[in-house]
Amino acid sequence: MGARRDLLRERSFTVYFVASFISNTGTFMQSLGVPFVLYRLTGSNTWVGAGVLANWAASLLVTPAAGLISDRLNRRVILMWSNAVQLIAAAGLWLLAQHNALTPWRMMAPLILGGLAAGFQYAPSQALLPLLVPHEHRVAGMRLFNVQFTLARALGPALAGLVLHAWGVRTTFAVNALSFVVVVVALLFVRERQTPRTKTEGTWNRQFIDGARYLLKRPAMARGILTGFVVAFCGSGTVQLAAGIAAEIFHVDSDRLGLLVAAFGLGASAASVCLLLAGARWRRSVATIFGGACYALGIFVVAATRSFAIGALGFAVMGSGHVCAGTSISTSLHAQVDERYRGRLTSFYLIALLGGSPLGALVWGALGDHIGLRRALCCAAGVLLGYLGLVVVRFDRLRGLDSNVDPLSISVEPLVPASAARRH
């Protein structure tokens, strides 16, 4: 509790924390509005998956470059430009809606533009956070930041459901556009802590390869990122199909759609609070595997029931799994990575997430159009459970995620004799 109070006394952290919460809430409002419009226009889960893919694949393309840039340039300035472009993209969607000109193909342009800009946000944002708090509070800061993200994930869809019913989709786009204004203004008042940063040299492709070698030499980090991809592909990819799930499985309208996705966020919020209270007492390896299992269980519940209330409970279980797995992996990576590679390692992790979720939405959505959405969801849950079995048998249950230091740092600095280390 004391560490969290100390964090909130850090002005730059608090300003960025509040602005990010507002922006994330707006983003999750739009993330419900876009699939809702696409499904209403086409009645196709494949189109919903394609819309998600267009937005996130654009982010995926630029994320490697964003990781390199965040290791070279001022991360705060990168974020200001990224949010400004996302503001333009959201305003474009609002203009299309305002003039009743929304079509699946017309929506692709602002979605791709917003995705490209967002790709330059994810890595610098994650890499900026440790520079806003004292070193001893970095892990607590990352946990607290994940709480605001998951709270926004709960509040955003719930508000979107109400807004869609009362004022239509154009208002969700307008609110998202205004939320980016808040972030740009807030970043004017954020100041990074003075932290020694080694200048990166060489061509960009050489730096990218150097970052990849750094990752591959650390199996614990590589397995964590692979796990993040599988969870995103099988778990987050199915959540992106919420509009189709609401219509085809539960036969409900936009009001209930917002509540369904809000249940996911509420489950995520509850899990976030539990992780904060547990602190270091709950090993991150256990939390990651538990999170993946919760995701699979929640998907099975949604696929097996016709009751909206039970389906919402399944979404809540999925949300708790999302946070347990995602927060644990992300915290481990940032706790272990060398500052020189923070931006690049973050970009590798984000590539896994940004690639897995939309690819999963497209695959499971297309499969759902062919064999039925219930069966497609069961397939996604089955694949996820199969991977978790592999983790237990072959990957030492991800125990490498429990360390707070670079696993190779001891071998890099063998200057202190073991006997001297014991005396200390």
C-alpha cells in the first residue's frame, strides 16, 4: 500500500496514469463500436475479424521500428505524435458516421491509419513507464498501470453499450477522438527521470537482429512471449468476435453487447485487484498458467450455454485469465530486461500480441462462419489447453518468469567470488 501511495505522489506518473485511463476508455468504446457496425452492415464474423486485422496488422507492421525508435529518441515526443495521428483517424470515422457514409471498405482507411499510429504508441508507452517512477517501484508501477488499463477495459465497453443505444456509433468515435486530446495535453506536463541510456549504434536492421539475439539467448523471455502470442490468438481473438457471439449465440442487441464485453472487463478488474493484493506472493509462472486455463474455461462456458447471464459469467472468467496471464508476462519481461534493449524487447512482445489477437479473430471468425461459432470457440479453447499442457511438460512450467533480474547477468559479471558473495 505504501508503494502505491508513493507512486501516486510522482506527478508525472499520476498525470500519465489518469490521461492513459481516459484514453484507454475511449479506445475500448471504439473497439466495441467498430465490430458492432461491421457486423450490422455485413452479418459476417469474417468481416469483423478483417476489421480487427486491418487495425492491428497495421500496428504490427510498424511495431519493430517503434521499438528501435523508442531506444533512440525521446519516448514522450513519440507518444505525442502517435496520439495526434490516432486523433485524426478517430475523427475520420466520426465524419463517415456523421454523413451516414460508413461501409466496410471505407472504414478500412481510418482503421489502418489509426493502427499505424498506435503501433508507434505501444512500445514507447511501455518503455516510458519505468522512467516515470523510482527504480524500486517499477514492478509496483507496472502492476498499477495494468489495473487502470483493465478498469478502462471494463468501463469502455459498458459506456459504449449505453452510448450506442442512446446516441449511436458516431458518439463512440467522437469520444475516442477527444480522449486522444487529453493524452497529448497531459504529455506536455510529463517529465522522464534522468536515467543513463547507452547510445544505440549501427543500422536499424542490425539493431533489430541484435535485439532478437538478446531475446533468443534468454529462453524464459522467449517462452513468455510465445505464451503471450498463443493466449492472444486463442483468447483475445475470440473476444474480438463479441458482436457475433451476442447476435448468434445469445440473440441480444447492442445494449447487451456492451454488458457482455463489460463483464470481460469486470473480471479483468477483479483479477487486477487480486494481483495487486497478492504482490510477489503469487509466482508469475503460476499466474500465467492459471490465466491461460481461465481463458479456456471461460470460452467453453460461452460456447456451451444459451443463457446470457451465464455467458457474461464466462466472459468475466475470460477477463480474469487475460489479466493474470498478460500482466504476469509483461511484468516479468520488464523486470528482467536490460534498459538498452527495453524498447526492442517490448516491440517483440507487442508483435506477439498484435499479431495473435487479430489473426485469431480472423481464423476463428472465418471458421465460425463455416462450422458455427460455438464449434469454433470450442476449437480455440482446445488449442489453448493443448498449448498449456505443452508448457507444463516441456517449458518447466514457465518458472523462468519468476526472476526479477536478467538470467544471464550473473554470468556476465563473474568478478565477485562466490565466497565473497556469501559473506555479504
